[in-house]
Amino acid sequence: MNRETKHTQEPKKTEAGKEILKEIVLPSGKRAAFLKRRGIAIVNAQRKIGGDASRMSFALISEMVEIDGSPVLMEQLEDEIDFFDCLALTEEFSQLGKPGPMPGS
């Protein structure tokens, strides 16, 4: 009998039950959660940008991030959210999917 027990930690979830890949504290002090999503998030982001590829990062971030438990609109990222918070979100987003252990695993 193998005495080694594999302890698998249950993934962290939002109050609504959405799986969280990664959480960060933004420069403003707000908490951002990057949620696990499916491929449809890419399709939704492509619809949001209306052919303007320069908006793709914000569109994708708006598909997978909640700030202080609330969804984020692409327009909020562009017009309302602090520059340094946007910069931190963009930087963290760019690290997702890179080689190495998957966040939340």
C-alpha cells in the first residue's frame, strides 16, 4: 500500500463559483481576480474590438478579470480605471499561459 497521499488543493473560487487562476492586489489597493475561462472568451473579445486590434488586450482582460468581485467592462479599462492598475493588469495578463505551472494548479 502506498503511504504517499497526494494532497490536491481545491481551486479557489469567487462567491459566484467561478474558478480563480490568479489574484493580485492592484496599485490602487483593489483586488483583481483572473478567472478560468473557455475559448468563447476569445470570440467575445474579438466581437468587442470591432476590428481594432489595438483593443484586444483590454477586451481579453475584460473577459476574464473581476475587480473587487465585479466584472470589468472594456470601456472601464479604457476610460475609468487608473493607468497603473491597467498596467498591472496587462502585465499579469501577459504572464498567463507562459511555460511553467499553470496558476491555480
